[in-house]
Amino acid sequence: MGYLAIGLVLVVAYYTVPIFVGTIPLRVVIYCAVSTSAALALWWGVRRNRPDPARPWIVLAVSQLVAALADTTFYASHYVLRETSYPSVADIFYLGHYPLVVVGLLMLIRQRRAERDLPSLLDAASLTVVAGLLSWVFVIGPQTRLGTPLLVEVVSLAYPVMDLVLLLVALRLMFGDGRRDLSFHLLVFWLAATLTADTLYVLQRLDVTYQAGNFLDAIWLVGNVALGASALHPSMARLAQAVEPPALRLSWPRLALLAAGALIGPLVLLVQHAQGERRDVPVIAAGCAVLFALTALRLAGLVVDQRRIAITDGLTRLRSRRYFEACLADEVARAKRAGSPLGVVLLDVDRFKPINDRYGHPAGDRVLVEVANRLRAVAGEGRVLARYGGEEFALIATGADAENLTRLAERLRHGVSHHPIAVSGRRSVTVTLSAGTAALTPDHGSATALVSAADRALYLAKDLGRDRAVAGGTSLTEHREDVAVDYLNQVADLVDLRVASPGRSLAIAEWARTVAEHLKRGPAEVRNAHRAGRLLDVGMIVLPDDLLTESGPLTDQQWHLLHEHPDSGARMVSVLPDHGEVAEVIRQHHERWDGAGYPNGLTRDSIRIEARILSVCDAWAAMRADRPHRRALTHEQAVRELRAGRGARFDPALVDVFLELLEAGVVGDLTAGPAAAVSREDSRLS
């Protein structure tokens, strides 16, 4: 604030020192120094504070440099050369700096705008029309009736017109979105000072009472100092940052200001009528008509905003539950008339409460927003996707029969779980969804019945262990195998807890699926890799705790027990329907590329591709987690270990693929798992 203090001292000095000290026009020097210093302050502020983008401030600096050149020309002509003719060369520079100011402010407004802001533009235009009416009545109209030479009239009219354009942009800046730090308030003060002094200057010119060096110079100078201080303040770097706009922008003070502005036209007519004058009736009538049109547009915008707020969830920007229910009733009626298929998908975030409890509610909100964005990306345009409850989402699937609904639900679930969601800093979690679907049938012939069927299916998906989709109307007996799958998932979670790495199997399963999809393997192999990754170490459940937590070298007997866990896990998984290949992948995941692995000493391509993928993923997870006998390796150390194992322990091509995906950030994050895994207290096996 040193610049601001020095500037104000110079403004006071401007009125206290004599015009000339000897042959030096000291007052001219002070005025031009203050004006030029504002341009230099803008330049220095850009260099020191590094605003992003810097272009608006650079344009404002150029505009102020032009204004300083105009000041130097005007005051040197007036005081030194005694040239007081009007207009003069200085007016060219004065008028030339207005477009630069407008361009700079428009660039700043564009950066501060989080989204299209028509209401602020309409409000600014309304008040500018009011100012235009007053300008016509008291400035422009009288000027046109003076009969002055054409050049004098053109220049005299150019100032109020330029001021009206500047007023429109200034009001748009004030009414628009964006941060309102000290830099913003100083910038607005400069605009207010400039517009005030310009208006008074034109009125004094009109009355032939203007004298150089009167109180108007103080207003201009203080405004210039405020502009320079605005650029030097550190908050100028944040001035162009967009912020989330409020739900409704029409505050009571703004409403009062707009209402008062709307009364200006009739009030001027009443004053003229009282004075026996009716000179400006056509202009005032036209201005009132424009104001009426702007007000009508503003009211229409408020109606649209109110409807948007009513049908939009404030956090996720999805549709609201009320809108979903109204649309579903319409779609059901339309589908019945046309005989077209229709379905509903309900989705619920699995184990959302632990995320809130562990990372806090702001992190939970970030998870919900990201889940909504991913669901929106999969659902595509034209489908009604709504936030149905706290962590529950709903989708209306027009044209989708029962079979397509199930596929759609799986795409939605995978679209969310395929990549971890950042919750805080470098922490992220893998989020899974449970889904229930219901198709329009005679049994589910109403919107309420359709939602109820989908809701029952969703609860069944939760009961069967989460992270799955269930079709409406499915009985529990049809999913008895899912109960066994859920049991083994619980076993996997408990093993993760025993090795002090909660969520490990969830993370490995996602990495394996990602690698398999990247390799463009078939759907069966992708499924096998994912399921085997989830159940990779269930065979360890039979191992004693002291073996898993041993911090020293293992005995031969302990190594023998450890080498048996792939076979044990394969036998456990093989009892599940359609899990024979998954069991074989689990049996082979400790085989090595060079044939030195276990249990069967397989080598190279005789090892299933899914098992080779899991070998890399499992090794990465082991290296990046703390174990009783060692601390976790750093990222760089683990990468070196993987590369060292190429062609010996691991398939070299798969190591390269994994490291490529690791560099892209789509695999390798172990912090993605813990929030999605059950705790020891939650496990039914504990």
C-alpha cells in the first residue's frame, strides 16, 4: 500500500505547489508523473504477481499509457504553450484510450465468468439505458442544440457516448461472477472515479465553466492511483479466477437499483411537464420501451433459473428426484401408447459412509460429483439421469428392454469403478456401485411399480455382496451362487486385513481388468483376470497368522505352507459355477516366466495370460505396501524391481504395458482400495 500512500500525497501536493517553480511547470510534472505511474504499476504488477492470464492487465496498461500521453499533451499545451483551443490533439489520445479500457475489461470479465451470465448483462444494459436517457436529456440533447462547429460537436458527443460504453462494461464487471478481493474494489473505484469526473467534465464544457486544474483533476488522479494500487496488490493474480455462481443473482440491493432506474424515464417526463417542456418525449419513450423489453427478458430469465434450480441437484448438477419422477410418469405413458420398451436403473454407491467417516464430508461430496460426472459420460445425452437420494442415482432408459438394461447397468458401474477417485491430496479411492434394474412389463406397469421393482433389485444386489447389478423380478434362489461369491469376497477382504493391506484385492482386480482391456483381450479373459484378481489370495485364509506376520526369515516348513496357497485358493474358487478358468488363473499366478515359479514350474506362454497379468499386478501391490519384514518400496524402487524382473519373473511385454499404464495414472494406486474394503469389524468372517 506504499504506492497508494505516495500517490495520495502527490495528489495533495498537486494543489499546494505553485504551477511554476522557476521555469519548471511543477504542477504539470506532478500530474503527468501520477498518471504515468499507474501505467508503470500495471506493468510491474503483471511481472510481480503473474496473473493468469496477463493479457487483460497488459491491455489496461497500454490504455493507461495512452491516457498519460493525453494528459502530458493537454497540460503541456495548456500551461506551457498557453494553447487552450478545443478540441485539441490531446482529445485524440483521450478518446483513443477508451476502446483499450473496454477491451481489457471485457477480457477480464470473460475470464471471471464460470458460465454464461445473461442476467448480469441484462441488468448492466438496463442501467446503461437509464444513464443514456439522463445523458441525452442533460448532455447530448443540449449539446446538439448549441449550434457549435461540427468538429466541436462531434468531440463533445464522443465523450458521453464513450462513457456510456465504459459504464456498460463496468456494470457488467460489477454484476458478474468472480472474486471480489481488494484488487477488484480498487479497480471498480478507478472506473467510478473516471466516469464521475468525465461526466462532470462534459457538463462543465457544456456550461463553459471548465477550468484546467479544478477539483476534477483530483478525482482523475485518485482514480489513477487506485488503478495502479489494484495492479500492485497480490490479489490481482486471482482477479481473473472464475468462481461458482450463486443460484440466484438478483439480490435485493440490485432489485432496488433496477426498480429505481425504471422510474427515471417517467420522472423526467413529470419534471419536464412541470416546467412546461416536452422536448425529449420521443427519446424518453424509446428508452422506456427498451427498458420494458430488458425487464421482460430479465423476468423470463428468472423463470428459467427458478425452473432449472427446481429440477437440478445443487451438488452434482444432475436432475432432481422430483424431475425424475415427473419424467418417468410421462415416459411410462408414452411407452404404453407406442408399445416401446422402457426401463429404470437405480444405482447406489457402495460403502459410502466409510468414505465420509475417514476423509470427511467435503471428500464425500467430491466423490459424489465425480460419480455423477462418470455416470453422465456413460449414459450420454438425451437420457434423464438424476440424483435420487444421498448417494443413490437413477436413470430412465428409453428404448431399453430387460437384456439391454442389464448391459447398461454394467457399463455404468464399470464407468465409475474403472479408475480411482481423488478424495484429498494424493489420496484416492476405488468406488463401486450396486445397481438394480426394472423393465416396463404388465407386472410393472406404472412408474411407481417400476421404481419399486428396481429398488428391490438394488437391495438384493446389496445383500448379495454389493458391486453388482441385479435385474428386477429376480429371486434370491436364482442367485445362490452369488452368495458363495460374496462369501469368498469376504474371505479376500479378511486376508487383506490380515496382511495389513485393506482393499488390496480390489485394487489388483481393477488393475488386472485395465491391463487386459488395454491388451484388447476377449471379454472372457478380461472377466477372468478381474475375478481372479479379486480372489487371488483367498487360499491364505488357511495359513496361520504368525506366518503372515513373520518379520524374520521363513523356515522350510513355512515356505512349504506358503507355496500351497495358490492350490488352496484354486480349490475354493473352483466350487463356484462358471469359475473353473478363474480357479486355474489363481493356481498359476505365482508361476514365473523363466519356469522357476510354483506350484507347477510352468514357463512362458504355457502360463495363462491372465495369470501373467496378475503376477505383475500382485508384485506391484506387494512392493508398494508395508509388510512386517520390510517397509514399502518407493515408487521409483518398485519400478526398478519390475524392470529387473523382465524376462525372469515376469512376462517382459506385460511389464512394459503395466509401466505404461502406471505412467498414465490408471493403475498402481493402492490408496484406491481401502475405503471400498470392509473392516475387520464389518466382516462376517471375523
